[in-house]
Amino acid sequence: MSYTSRIQIRETESELFCAYRKTKDLRTKLRIKALILFKEGNFQKQEDLALHLCIGYSTLRRWLKKYTDEGFEKYIREPVRGKPASLVTPELHKALEDKLKDS
């Protein structure tokens, strides 16, 4: 029971292909590929595209909502993974060092 998608892709196909080739993150590539397939007109329904890409329908809807709400730049931003480089700020480090010297 899916309806014809009304999403409007603002970027050109050449911009999408360029972004697809540049990115290294596989999830981001899949997101861009979804936009490319919609832009080409290969899929009219989001459900059909989700099946083609082997992802859940709700995942595709969440991606497309992010694209329409936040734009292409935030849509393709690669996720930050792992811990931050340092959890202890220089100020905290100095305070701890001073506290240890006082003891």
C-alpha cells in the first residue's frame, strides 16, 4: 500500500554521480544511490526502491525525510565513529595535576 513518491531531488544527476564516486562510506553510497535512482525515474514508489536496495522501507523514509528537511550536505555527511580523541580537556588535566601535587 505505498503511494507514488512526491520527493523532488534538487541536485543534477552529474552532481549525484560525482558525490557517489567521491564518498568511501558504503552507507552514504547507498543513500546517494537511492537519490540517483529516484532522479532517473527508475522507481516511482519508495517501497519498490527499498526492496531493490535491500533496506527497510522505514529506513528509506527516514533517509528521504532527512534529505528534504536538512538538505543534501547533511544527508551525505559521513557519520562520526569511535571515541573522541581526548575526553580529558587540557583545563581538566591541569586541575587534576594540581590536585595530585597538593596531596
